[in-house]
Amino acid sequence: MDLSYFLLLKKIIRDKALNKSIYYLANPGNYGDGLIREGTLDFFKEIGLEYRELYLTKYRDFPRGNQFHWRRSRHWKKACKNGGLLIFGGGGAWCHLWDHSKIVETLANAFEVIVLPSTYEKRYEIDNVTFFRRDEEESKVLMPKSIFCHDMAFYLSKRTFTGSSVSSGIGYFFRSDAESAGQVSIPDNNRDISMEGDSNTPVQGFFDAISSFHEIHTDRLHVSIAAALLNKKVHLYSGSYFKNKAVFKASLKPYFKNIQFHL
């Protein structure tokens, strides 16, 4: 896979991080978001970035109005007081179903913010924020000033995931949430693995589950990415909006031969 797009991301982070404190906040989400987070951490390690990771682990930590509800979060209080550069994790949280824009709006009051590669179903304009997108389709139209880079989960391609030594049969990993398009008949042996962890769950178990099958059917973007990295035969289906197709066209179809997209 062509990882050269990450060089521009590296340069922009380095330019904006000059003489600043640097923080990373993963986009809070499901097990698939864990692949994004671990790929991001691998990227940071490779470029030698010194940062502190911050967390929004409970709903009470989310912004209310224009301020965070801190409780006893001393780390957040200190970080916001000092300011600096905050890197917000990429993902699909910029759509009608999961919109985390209020989090970034609040962060931008205290930090300069970089949003890592994401899909944008809406148009966003937030001062003090640099947006990266992970497709060259609708996200580019809606956010023309955003910068393209592959989804951060693709940085896991630098790892070696062995998984099961024997693989056979067909694995079904379809969504069971509101982002399902509802157009696929879900088999009884379906496993929505993305619901079995969150953005902080180690990803080895995710890869282990997929590796035991020869062929994968899914409408979960990060199941398809993990399966592609494992050189599986992959059938990716549409979700409730354009995300899967757009990332397929930008980052899966050009580099992985054994993946097919279904409308």
C-alpha cells in the first residue's frame, strides 16, 4: 500500500507542533475505532512524536454547551490551561448519526486542533482546526479545504498479524446498529465484532476473529480493512451513507486485489 500520503500528515503535524505541548484524543467509538487509534499510535511512534494521550472515557466528560463538564479531571484542566496542539482521532463521527463536532468546537477554544482522516457527511467550518479527509468523493466536495490521507488504520499494514494458522469458510461481520443500510439479510452466524470492544481495546483479538475465515462479508469498514490487511477475500457492502464506498475507492480498491464492493 502507498503510505506516502502520511508524509504530508507528518509535515503538517511537525509544522504546527513547533514549540507546543502536543495531545492526542482518540475519537471515542467502537472496536473498529480501536484500529484507528492503534494505527495512529504506530504512526506517532515512527515519526518520533512526543505527546500526551487524553481520554473522554465517560459521557459526563463530554462538552455541555461550550465547556467540558470536568468533574475531577485534573489532566484536562491542566492541558486546557496550557494550550498547545491537540490531535483528534479520525473516523466516521462527522455524520447525522454520530456527530462529534461539538467536542472539536470546544477543544478549538483551548487548542489548535488537527482532525485526522475522517468522513464528512456535512460541511464544517471551525476556526483553529485543520481537517484531514479519508476519501476523494463526497467528503472532498463538502470539505474542499480538507487534506486527503488514508484512514489511520491502514498504518497497521506495517505490522505483521499472523492470526489463525488455518482459515476456512465464510465469516459474516455485519452491523447491528443504526448505520446499517438494512439491505442485507443477516445470517444467524453473524458476528458484529465491532460492538465487542471500544477505541481503547487492543486490536489483536479483532484480527484473530477475522483470520480464522477464508472469505469475509461485512458492511463494517474496519472489518474490511483488517481483512484486506490479512489478505482475505473481502466483500464490502454499503452502510447507511457513502462512507464505505468512498473509502473503498480511495484506499482499498487501488491496493488490494481480493476486495469487492456491493451496493
